[in-house]
Amino acid sequence: MTFQIYAPLEIPETLAAGPGPGNTDARVLHAFSSAGVADHMQGDVLRGMIECKHMLREIWGTNNTYTFAVAGTGWSGLDAMFSAVMPGDKVVAFSNGTFSGIDALTLRIKAATRLEHTANPLDPQAASVTVIEIPHGQTVTGEVVAAALAEHKPKWAFMAHWETGSGRVNDLRGFSDACTQHDAMGLIDAVSSLGAEDFCIDDFPGIVGWASCPQKGLCCLPLTYAPVSFTDAYIDSLKTSGAYSYVHNPIFEARHWGIVDGKDVEKGTYHRTHSGYAVAAFHEALRLTLQEGLTKRSSSYRTHEKVLRDAVTALGCEVTSDMPSLVVLNLPPELVGREMELVQNCRARGFGIWPTLSAPVQVRIGILNQLNRQAVSRIVRLFAEALRELGGRVDFEEIEALLESRYGTSIAA
């Protein structure tokens, strides 16, 4: 038998201008590549994990002892958070886009009984889970949450903070207040907001569990660590019910990060094989976040998103999102129906924008880790060129004048 020997894989540099992952900072990549080959229980690796735990508490704005990170992408962190949901638990989930919809499916999988799984293994219709569907492009409001919790009286309530499927920011304050009022335990998907928005999770007492990811607001390598944070109430519930998981059981996971029986200890206990490379990269990403400061970074996102929003509007597009790190838009009327063609043309040129992943088909342009005049201007120009190539009406002089008016004196380069 002969085997084909493939040529070495060479992946070119591209501009990640979608909802995530974002372009990883060069300093994070350097930390990853310069880490020595180390045993996963080597002292510096464990020290890095302990320091990451403390930095995460600062970034989350919390005193929760059970604040650490789960190896993997954001889905790993979410799965760990959802592991406390047991079959038959009463849940209300709010969905207004692709990813909160997948979260809702995960909750139905977790809460479904054996018979419900047998009836529909890939899409169990758990009778104990109510999914409140909010139309695409609309926000989950506190009023909607309060009404649903008052009617269904669940143990758990779930919402995404920033829904990147539709580019909407949901009402975090209203959700927390409704959970407190109706004695529900709130769970939040903060995959897109952590590291990009300036908020403290301890200001939202109705929420007991938070899960995020490494490759959006924190701009770290995608396969590093997904931050999570849990209140004592969440951990107490988990201790009472248990979880059908070893790998993603938050109590077991926390032990490797030096959190045992609700207290910080000097050294964690083995749970999984951690990568020294990933720890080094994640550690550097957290350091950079704290050095820049969330207040400054959040302000920068809002400033540069406004420039991008105004520019694509001047190009004839309709923006339907309100996320500071992402613009979701409808193409000009003459180009409607050609969204996928435009996205593929852009990707072929190393300009990575995204379509929406569910109906209606729209275009998503992100600015993760692109918070400067040069980067945003480049994104605008590349998008304008792509529209023109499809036959769109583009006035490049108008676009350059818009960029100059926004960046000329008022915004630092």
C-alpha cells in the first residue's frame, strides 16, 4: 500500500473581519510560540493558571471564587455552565439569533428525559424547557423576560448577552432583575461581550453562571481557554444535583485551577492535560486586556463601530445591528440576493467577512482587535471595492471624505 505525502500546509495571512475569531495580537502569538515544551503539571504552567484565574476575576469584575477557564472554545465553556441543568429541570431560554438558538438546543438536550431523547435524539423536545423566540434583528428585553419567568416559573433562565448571529445586544439588567424577582437562576452566554464591553458581573445578582470564549473580545488563539464564572448558589445547586460530566463538571475543572471546596489553594489537582503553549498565550491575552483597560477598549469599539456603520450606510447598506464590535447589514437593493457571492469574493482576497448563518441572509463585518484608523479604513475600502465589483454604485471620493471627517481630528489613530 502506498500513501500520498501532502505538501506542507501553508496558511496565508488574512484579515479576520467577521464576528469572530478575531485577529490574534502578535504578542499573544509570540507568547504561544516561545513557550518551552513543558509538562502540564510543571510549576510555571500551574503558576500561569493561578495568575490567569486572578486576572479573570478582575476582567469579569467579580469576587466569585469559582472563576476560571475551560480548555477549548466558547462551546466548551457553555457546555460546562449548562452541565448543572439536569433532566426534567424547568428552563426558560430566550433565542434571537443563531447562537442563542444553539444554546437553547443544548439546554433541551441537557433537560430532556430518556424518553424524550429516544423520541428525537438530535433535537429532543424537552417538555420542561420553554424557548422564547424573538424575531431576528430584535432585542431580548427585560419586559419579555419578566413576563416569561412570571408565567413559567423556571429553575433556570438563559439569555445571550451579545448575539452575534443577528448583532443584537440583549437587556442584561432587565434579565438579571427578572431572575431576582421570580427566583430563577440566570445563565448568560457572554461569548461575544467579555473583553469588548465594560461591565462587572457582580452588578447582576440574578445571574449565577457566565460563560465566554477566548477568541473574540480577548483576541486569543481560538483553542485556548473559555472563561467561566459561577456564584456560590450555582455551585451549591451543582453539589446537590451532580452533573452527567467529568470533563466539563465545573467543580472538577476548578480543582485544576487551584479552587477546592470554595477556596483558593496553592496548587491545583490534576483534571486534564493542559498545554503550556495555550496557558502562555491565554495569560498574555489577559495581561493585554488589563493593561489596555476595559473602559478604554469598550469606548474604542463604540467609536470605530460608528465609523464603520456610517461608511456602509453611505454605501447604500442598511444596518440592523447594535453591537459595538460587529455590523450586520442588508446589501443595497440592487445587490440583494448576492450576499454569499460577495462574501466568497471577499474571502478569496483574504478579506474574511461573514454571512449570517440563518435566515434572513445578511452580511456581517466585525472589527475585533482592529481598533485603529488604518484597520477600519482598510475594512471600509475593501468592502467598497467588493460592492463595486458586483455592480454596486460606489462613490470612493465620498467614502474617503467620510473617513477623513471621522478620523481627521476627533479620533486617535
